[in-house]
Amino acid sequence: MGGHNQPFVLWNEPLFWVFCWAIGGIIGAAINTRKGWDATVGFFGGFILGPVLVWLFLLQSDNKKGMGLKKCPYCAEWVKRKATVCRYCHKELPPDIPVNIPPPQAIPVYPTINFACPSCRQRLSAPCEKAGVTTACRFCKQPVTIPTHSDA
Ligand SMILES: [Zn+2]
Ligand SMILES: [Zn+2]
């Protein structure tokens, strides 16, 4: 056995999938033969359906989260969402953090840079992505370099 301590995960086992496909194929073939269709069609239909059904079943167990349950981080047992102590391992549980809610995305903001023209002292403004760009002052037509920050 040696160095690898990969946890045993059922759906990582190729044999498990072979088993699913076989079951799916047999069920598919059985249904189709009953309906008088070609058994091979049924077999291949089931071949595809088998893993899908298993996958759905696995998803179903994940859906427990939506049923007022949460998984204990210590013993991986399903406990009530409002529980503060695990009823299996009696460890204190962290407060319930809602799952599957992505953190709010930072909305990119492009504030306006307000600055004074160095030649005529008139107030100018420019979008911040133009910082460092040299342009002509719209009042005195002298070249002005847009600063990176507002001066006031
Ligand atoms: Zn526990
Ligand atoms: Zn100016």
C-alpha cells in the first residue's frame, strides 16, 4: 500500500462505473425489449443513462444542504442546520455559513478625476482610465497631463 493515502471515493473507482453502465445497459435493454424495440438501442441508452442516474443520486445526497441540514466538518455526518453541537461527535460546530452563495463581485468603478488646469486654473475633469494622458485644456487649449488622483 505504501505512500498514497487517497481517501476511498466510490465514484473514483472505474469498476463502480463499469457496474453502473452494466446495470444501466441491462435496465435499458429490458425496457426496450418489452416495448418491442431493438435491445441494442436500449443497451446503449442505458449505458448513457446509468451514470447519469447515479450522478443524480449523488446530487440528491448533496441536496440535503437545502433540507435544513449541514455536514459536520469533524465527522462528516449530516446534522441540523441550526445545531451548534454535533449530535454524533459532540464537537462544537462553526456558525452556519450559507453555501453556494458567491461573494459579491466588486463592481469596477471608474471615478472621475477632478483637477485644475496648471495654466488657467479652470476646473477640469477626466475619467480615471485617462490618468497620465496629456490632453489639451478645454479652456486655454494648453497641454495638461491628467493626474492619477483628484486634487480636491
Ligand atoms: Zn460531528
Ligand atoms: Zn487651461
